[in-house]
Amino acid sequence: MEIVTPALKEISKKDNIQLVFFGQMWPEQKVTFPDAEFHPWVDQDTFHLKLGSLDLDIGLCPIEDTEFNRGKSNLKMIEYGAFNVPSVCSQIPSGPYNSPEGLDLNDKDRVLVENTEEAWFNAMEDLILDTDKRKHIGDNARETVEEFYNIDNNWKYWDECYRAVHDRVVEKPFS
């Protein structure tokens, strides 16, 4: 949160902006953003229903550049994409939101930004002002989720992976 707080403070001054926080709540958030909506964690069985009910226009995926965060998944971006919500994501070396090697998906199904106040502000403002771009990136995000993260489309890949691991373990069991 610290990464985007200064940019969110500036964005929240604009007309027709409603900040929505879902999940972890810090006491200072309510002080810093008194006009925001706050939604606490829900159980995993209702998480996606809750996320979808928020009717978000933009999802934020800020992370600091730490060794731990470089090993995180891109789950938050996938969850937003499932609801056609474009994500603004931290771009860190070997980070979870970077495009696969050789593929440039920035501004296609996500917006990658450096962790600076200016970069976060500009990316959010751009998507707020350009509804066509916001819709286009959100639609592309949904297509990416369907193509690469939907088990119905990718079960054969995972089946091959598990069989390969199984065969390796059976041929050469751990000693």
C-alpha cells in the first residue's frame, strides 16, 4: 500500500473517483482515505462473488521489489482479469506481473509501472480518463485469463507436466 498511497491521495481529489479497498485493512487507511469504501476479507468460497460484486473499474497490484515478492504469483491480476478489470501492476525484475520472456503484454492486458508516485499516478489517471483504453485492456485481460489460466483450456498441459514428473520419480526414485 505504501507504494501507491501518495498517488491514491492525488487521484482521490478528482471528481467522480471512488476508492474501494478489499481485504487487509490498516487503521491508517481509514484516516488517509475517509471517503473510501472498505470491504473486509471474506472466506474463499465467496471471495470471487464479492470481488465481482464490487464492480471495479481498475485493479491495483502494487508490490515492493523484494526477493520474496519476486517469487509471488500473478493471482491478483488474474482475479481482476476474470472480471474484465484492467490491472495496474508493479514492474519489478523477475516480478509476477511481468510478461513472459519474448512477449510484451504491457498495455494489452495489464499496465506495468515503475514503483514511483508519478508512474502510479499517470497510469491510474490514464485509465480513468480513457474509458476505451480501460475497456480494451480489461477485455484483453479476460481473454488472457480464458486462454492461459482456465483449466478447461489447459488441463492437457498440466496432465503432461504431472505425468512427466511422475515418470521421472518412478524411474529414478528419490534416494
